[in-house]
Amino acid sequence: MERSLRATGCDLPLLVMPFDDDLFELPSNAEWWRDESLFNAFAEKHAVAHCRKLAVLSQANCAFFDSDIIHLQNPVKWLEPFPVDVFVVADTEWGKARWTFTAETKALYEARTTLWLLDNFNSGFFAYSNAMATMDTFEKHLSNPAFIKLLHGNEPTRGEQASANLLIHLSGIEVLNICLPPYRMESTMACDYPHDCEALLRKTNSAPFIHYAGPGRNLDAPISRLIFEHLTKAEAAEMMEEFVRRKERARRHAHWPIWVRVAKRIVPRLDQRFCIQWNDS
């Protein structure tokens, strides 16, 4: 992500939020960003680690990008035309919403508008001018059992996605998804490019970045070539080796009985000392 960002000509300082306490050396013009008070507040509520990203909503003049993003255009330039008093997102979550709401938050959104899905967004990217929350705001939310339940998550990304969407919904700010009319920018999600993507990436309304979330991590897809343009040969080989291992695991797991696959996902969440393995022999 950092290499592709610099390749676009963006020279702004890069603030990196740590996923956990395993820090490493950052490239030049980048530094770690931590908000210990908010991190600790989330930890006390047993939030899944991905929910740390909610802390960034306390910052002003922010453009947040997940680390599995490849930049194609300088964000300073492509974000400039959009209004400063909105919450800018850019994805197709509205068309395949799955992780951005729960039954409880869906009921809340439906009471507000029948077009609620158009305001849903993937929390891998967002940009805004004024801070979305203060410590007092977070303390208020963290005393709400319904919000705390979102932080725990019951699927890989449910915790961060559903809670981020609820926070923005409650803030009252207008959500501007630039993949929708009137802007109609092409999708930023790699999973929306299953075939040859060269013509789509050359369009005048082409995506300014590609987010390799979920199914987008399929390195066999043509869009994945953009990742390898920013890796060394050794890094590319290591990534492909891991990809092949994951494909093999997925192939094996597909033959497991359904109750084993369900138990394999549930048991570690109940007690991380245990995991489920099926004897394929």
C-alpha cells in the first residue's frame, strides 16, 4: 500500500495504525499512530482487533486506507473535487451488503429511510474533514450494550464493519459514495474485476485505488497483477506460496462434513486453546 501510494506522487506523512503490539520498522515519511486511551477502551470491552480502526474517527482531515489497498491515483488530487462536509466512501457494498449491518442496526436504518443500503460502506476506505467522534462520544457508545455487541463480531469482519457504519449513521453526516450517481466511479473492490480489467482501469471514471478485501485476495485474478508491481521478487514468491497453501487448505476443508466446518469456526472463538481438525485419511 505504501509503495503504491508514493508511486502516485503523494508525499503526505503516512500515519500507520498498529493492528496489535507487534510493531516493525516503517518506511520513510511514515510513523506509528496510537490512541492508547481508545485502544484500551475497546480492549476492555473485548472488541475484535479490527475495531481499533474506529479510533481514527477521532481525527480531523483524514483519509483512511486499509493496508490491502493498491493506489492508482494520488488521493490528494482525486479527493479534491468532493464536498468537505460529507463522509466520502467508494465501494459497492450497497450491491452485496453482508457485513455492514446486523438485524438490530438494519431495523434502525430502515426506520430512517428505505434507501438505507445506499449509505452502507466498506470500512476499508473513508475520508472526511471534521472529526466524527470525541472521547466522550466513544464513552457514550461504549456504555451501550447494543454497540458493544457489534464490537465482538460473529464473523471475520462483522465487528469493524457494522460498528463503523453505526457510528457514521448516528453522527448524522451525509455519506457520499462516489461509485453511485452522479459520480459513477468504477468499483474500487477487486472482487468486482473477475476478468480482464485493462480497459476498465483506463476509463476516465476508473477507480483511484483497488481494495483486495475478501474474495479480492484471489491472486489468480487479472486485477492482482497490480499487487505484484509493488513487490520484490522475494516478496512476490512468498505471497504466492502462501496463496497456494491457502487454496490447498480450502480444497481440503471443502470435503469436511458441514458440522466440522462450523465447529472449526466456532470453537476458537469460545476458547483459543482449542481448534478442530478433521482426519482426511
